[in-house]
Amino acid sequence: MTDSTRPFAVLSVGELLADLIGHHVSASLLDAQDFRRYQGGSPANMAANMARLGGKVALVACVGNDNIGKYLTRQVEETGVNVDYVTADLQEPSTIVVVSRTAGTPDFVAYRHADCHIKPEQLPDSLLAQAQLFHTTCFALSRQPAQDTIIDASRRARAAGCQVSIDANYAPTIWPDRDQAWRVLADYFASGALVKVSEDDAERLYGEPQEPEKILSDFHQMGASVICLTLGPDGSMVSYDGGAKQARIPGKKLDIVDVTGAGDAYWAGFLTAYLDGYAPGNCAHAGATLAKMKLTRQGPLPDKVDRKVIYQDFE
């Protein structure tokens, strides 16, 4: 699956922001008393995790022309991610998300600013031709002008032979127009996208709980080629070949320390295995192994992760 003629394993496009995460466990932000600053943003985290696994990765994002933006860019660069395509907006400050520390889905409030201002000139055809995967998120697609920029770039990337990928991390507080979200996702999926979606994401997208079979069927009909549905403590499901083939990865009992970023770790492990040529079921095992590593430690993953570790369950 790896293409040596394309230097970047993945071009990750979207939000690079500051997470202010509750220092102590709380039921919600109502009860959170103090916070610590971390580099955040799903595409940035996913890119950093793939870099930790030894992948060559580039990030396309926009931060503010401020010290928080400088901190964010420095943190990502230190993981080994190419930040040549991260720009600083002269008008908008860096985006900040305040997040509760919890064993379940975190409570959060996003203060959106520079992250939305990704411009077409950051995604020239010459860059797209260098990437094997083009990845983004619902968060990144939720506002203009980034939405149009990313959708257009994804089409050009696909035309250039690049596989598209998305974390469908939908939240109505981030993207209130659910109908628009469905239209944009259908457009993106139609290129044969690799899709990660959590059970919570899907419930928010549909507006009510859905059976896994319904979610997988709908996403395949929209054009998704591979779908990973993560089920929290119950593990995950991966569906491919138009839904004709599925694999189930059971959950494992864990002493959870920090859930923030676990989905980004899962998808980094999955995509790394995908590029290494493994079957979708094994890719999901690789993703689950990296997610477990993230769930059981405070803050980000170690600076370097031996890629062999994520393959130990099936090799």
C-alpha cells in the first residue's frame, strides 16, 4: 500500500488548537476547577501520532499570530510533523477548547477563531501529489472558509491518486446545521473515503441512537469504502467491501487515565497499518492497541512508539 514516490504518508488538514483540559476528574465543566494547557486538535494529534510511529507526515492548519499559536506549532513540530503548511492568521487569535477530564465523553466548549481560516494556497496540487492519504475531520469542515477549501482540496487529492480519510467527529455544538453536515459528509464520502466514527459521534449526527448495521449501511451507500465504528468499552467494528466483509474487535477492560485523544490514536494506528498493507481487520487491531496506550496514560503518547508494538496482537 505504501507508495515510495509520495514522500508524505498523510497530509492531515484541519484544526490545530489549544486544549485546556481539567486537571482533576469532574462530572462536567460546571465542576472543573483548574486546567492544564495541551496542544490539541484532532488532525494535529493524529498527525503527531503517526509521526511518533515513524511516518512522514505534514499538517495543514491555521493558528493565530500569537504566542499560543507559536506554542502549538512548536509542539507539533517536535513530534516530527512537517509544519511548513501551518500559517498564522494576522486577524484571528488561536482557537481554544476547554475540556473536562472524565472517564466518559468529555464536556467541552470551543472558542473558534483562526482554525477556520485555512486557505486554498495552503493546499496546492504540488503538495497533494506528494501525499498517500488526505485526512480531515468534521470539526475542520464545520465552518467557512475552511469547509470549501478542504472539500475542493479533497477532490483534487483524489484526482491525483490520493486516498481520502475522515474522522466523522460530529458535534452539534460545533456544527449546528445537521442537514448541511450530512450533505458535506456525503460529498466527502463519495470519493471512497476511509471513515472513522464513534458511537457517540453517530448518535449526535443522526440525532438519536442507531444500530451499528444502520450506520455502516448508510455510510457505505454514501460511498465510504472502509468504515471503523468505535464502540467505547465494547471495542470497534470495521466494515469494508461495500459492507460485504466485517470484523469485530472486542473491547478490553482498562484502567482509564485520560480519554482525550484516544480516537486520534486509534486512527493513527489504523492508517499506519493500512499504509503498511494490512487487511482492515488487522488495521483495526493496530488502532485499538495504540488507543489503549493513550487511554492508560496522562497527556500525549511517548515521543517515539515502536511500530512493531501495534502489530503484536496479530503477527
